[in-house]
Amino acid sequence: MEKTKFDGLYEYMGYVIYNGGSKHEWDVEPIHWDIKAVERFKSQSESHKTLAKAKKWIKENADLVREKDYL
């Protein structure tokens, strides 16, 4: 993981936000979901350019994204 001003994982509204690569992009994944659902979610989601954009995406979509849709 690339060193950035923001290191580590952030928990926000039932999701974890992390910097998963060298592009300084932020990935989002649900907490407490079945691992298969998380992997399917990750394969269909996009990275976010900033931590603030990742939080905004969660705030706007947290109620729309359901685990059963990815099982």
C-alpha cells in the first residue's frame, strides 16, 4: 500500500474505506457482509479519487446497496 497523508482503514456508516493501491484512489467495501457478496460488490464498484468522494458515495448509496443483491 502506498504511503499517503491518510493511512489505514476508515469505518464509515457500515463500510470500510481504504487506499488499496499506488494510484492514491480509495476503495469502499461493506462491513459484515458474506465474503462472496463483498467480492462481487468490489468487482462491480469503482475507486474514488479522494476520501471525501468515497464518503459522499457511501452517504448517497448506503441505503440502496443490499447484500442480498450480491449473493
